[in-house]
Amino acid sequence: MRKLSGKTYWLVGASEGLGRALAMRLSKAGCTLVLSARNMDSLLALAETLPGAARCVMCDVSDKDSVIEAAKEAGEIDGMVYLAGVYWPFPAQDWDADQTEAMFDVNLTGAARVLGQVVPGMIARKSGHIVITGSLSGYRGLPGSIGYSSSKAGLMHLAESMHADLRGSGVDVQLANPGFIRTRLTDKNQFTMPFLMEPDQAADEMFTLMRSLKFQRAFPMLFSWLFRGANFLPDWAYFRVFGRK
């Protein structure tokens, strides 16, 4: 079991939704937090509600200079959780170039920017904890999910590669793959979302992962079996079930 109390964690994407709920969960567990997002007012409001120590550092993950400056302000940390993400649902027939690029830039490249500032120092210290937020939608391509699912798939692949490289180095990498969470982003969906979780529920799942020594946690469990099991379907069967008719 991993000890989190007394550790300093940098939460990137902490201003709302899952990030906000996880900040509260970690603060109650005795962690010191560095909270980052683009909206400083939201971060300051969150920090005032936390029971433990927290600092706010503005960070726009789509801007390299902003990430570099934020990492300097964050200072030496024990762990980093990447929660930043943007989402717009649309199919390939309605391709939106700007929104597609933004999803890749924030969800995937943004993570790479932050990790580039964090990982080298952890490796040098032979100590650190990286938690990356993927998605159940990243296991296989889904209709109506141009940009989002693909960017999350890349992020999940990145976490797996890091875990493969860093095992035994003192730097632990974990991957959380949630399903639908009730947030401003999922409010855009015009379809029924099975097993819809509240942010607090998802934060509890992530907290359970972070305290464990496991690499990956996909949740809700029953819903995750559908997505993980789909990896074993042949293409003809998968697209007959999941492809647009």
C-alpha cells in the first residue's frame, strides 16, 4: 500500500470535475497540493475549501512556456496527476479541424509537455509518482469520437511505455481509465451514458489506484469489461457492434 499522507502532489487540471474532486480527496488524506489549470479564480476558490495546504499555479498545457514556468513554480514534488482534458463529440463526417487539434493538443501533447518538465527530475532523484488519466474510450476506436478517443488512446499508450521503461527505477507510473463522469464535458453528449459516475465516485476510484501498487485501474468495473473485452473481438465483429449503421 502506497503512503500518500505528507506527500506533495501537483494536480494539473484541478479546477473542476474529477480534478476538483480528487484534490479534495487527497487533501483530506493529508497531501500537500499544487493546483494547476488555466482559470486561477477557480483554483483559488478550490484552495479555500480544502482542509490541507495548497498552492495555486496557473498553467496552460497547450503553451510550452506556460508549462515550463508552472513546473518551476511547482518546485520539487513527490507526484503529479495529469487530469487536463477537453472534449467535443462529433463523427468523421462532421470533422471540426480546430476542435480535433485542440483535443490532441490538450489531452495528449499537453501531457507530454508537463511530463517533460517533471519526469527527468524524478528519475534523477530515483523517486516519484506519475498518474495519468486515460479513458475507457481509448481501448478501441468509437463512432462519434474523432479526436477524443484517439488522443486518450495515445495517452494510455504513453503511460504503458513509461511504465515499461521505469519499473524498478523508483518512479512509479499509474494509469486511470474512467468511464462517463458527470462534468461540463459530458453534458455535451446527446446520448444515454451508462454507469454515469459523479466526480466524487470517480475520485474515490483514482484514490484507490494511487494508494495501490497496481499499474492500471479501469472503472466502473462492470462497464470496463465491455471496453477491455472488445480488444479480443475480431474487426468484423467489433465494427458490426460498435460501428455506425
